[in-house]
Amino acid sequence: MKHLTPALAALLLSGPALAQSAWPDIQSALYGDASLIAQSAHVTLDVPYRATDDARTVLGGHVIAPPGQRITAVTLVIDENPAPVAAEFHLAAPQAEFAFSLTTRLNGQTPLHLVALTDTGERHMAEAFLKTSGQGACAAPPGTDPIAALATLGEMELAFLPDLTAPSKSVNTRLATLSGKVHALDVDISHPSHSGLAMDQISLLYTPLRVVEEVAITLDSAPYLTMTGSISLSENPRLRVSIPGGTTAAEVRLRDTDGTETQARTSLAAY
């Protein structure tokens, strides 16, 4: 991925050697000698105790900036995945509070790290450990027909939600949307997310890498955030992000690693 530093790219190729101590090397590659505030009270990781589906596990995070500061970037790291940096969120409009959830795939049991950068340069971190079923989903064959998936590749369904965990089509969600009480945006993406590590069971050739590279969100015509993806995103990934109250319209632009670009837009009734 073009956002990775050469040092981190080298880490991705080093395989089992990192099995016992991936995080120190990842931390060094990402942040060098910069200090991180470990187990910060301002950062929370939302993860299950054990993943029930390694190919589609929802991971989330919640960050509240220290008093007088705002959040400018958030990075989710799945330490033992082939591409540890699962997603990077860069907030064009720094926020006092930010939350997200994202469907991911896991290569095996792994530590997780969430690092939030504030506008004063502080880096706050939370960490957790996630057990899995051991399916090794990063190299697993896709769950859908790769050719059929091309027909809808890049399509997105957007929905405003009253909060990050609300069902996107519930009656309460629709009422909240109509009343303008929205606090989250749901982005349901159609994309095969080929990791480049899965072998075609017929040709015995590896399916070329093709994943969501960037998702850019604009709210009420102003840039809000950009998420950089990786092979750690699940097939047909689903992203939810907190948004400022009072938002009336959202536009999402997607670009994948093959250069395909798509966009979708939604707005509250009467806008």
C-alpha cells in the first residue's frame, strides 16, 4: 500500500519471525522514537473476547480528546495480520470525540492497538487481545464469486444513524433521521477485498490484490475524514463513523487499489 513506510513494508514480509513480538517493531516503523501514552483513559478499543467469524469481525474504537485538545488521526493496528495497519482515519475537521466500527478479517489470534493523535501532537493508545477460531481468513478464498463481485464493485449504501450501534433500518433509526438527531454514518460497501494471498481453487494461481484503498467522507459539503484501508478489511466491508450532530447531508467517495472510483450521497428528508 502506498501509505506504508519502507520500514513497515519490510515488516509485512518478515512473516513468522514477528509472531512473538510484532508490536515493538510496528510501533518503531510507524512512530519512530515518538512517545505513546499507553493504556490511555482517552482511548477505548471495542472488540469481542473471541471472534466467531475470522473473515468478518467487527472492531471498533472510541476516542475522547483530553481537555483543550482535538483528535486529528486514529490508527487501528491488528498486530499479527499480514498488513498490521488495518485502517487509518485522518480527520479533516478535528473532533473532540470520535468513534468508529469496521468489519475486518483476522489471520489468527492477535494483539490489537488503537492510537489516536491529537492536535497538540500527543499520541494516546489502547491495546487488547483477540482470540480467534484459527481460520486464517487473510489467505482464505473469497466467500462470493470473484467475477460476479465485479458487477457491483464499489457500490455503496449510506444511512444516517442515531448512534454507532443502531440497526440501520429500524423504525427508531428512521424517526431519528427524520427529526435530525443523527450521530453516525453507516457506509455499506460492495467490494471483494482480494488480499492477494488467496489461491484460486481452480487455476491454483493467486488472485491479484484488490482492496479498498481510500474512503473519503464529506459532510454538508465540507471534508470530514479520509480512511485509508488495507487487506485487513473484510470482503464487502462495512464502516460506521461518528459524525457531528446536525449533519444533514453526506457524500462518500471510494477508490480501490486498481484505481476504480465510485461515490454515493445521502441526505435527510427535506434536504
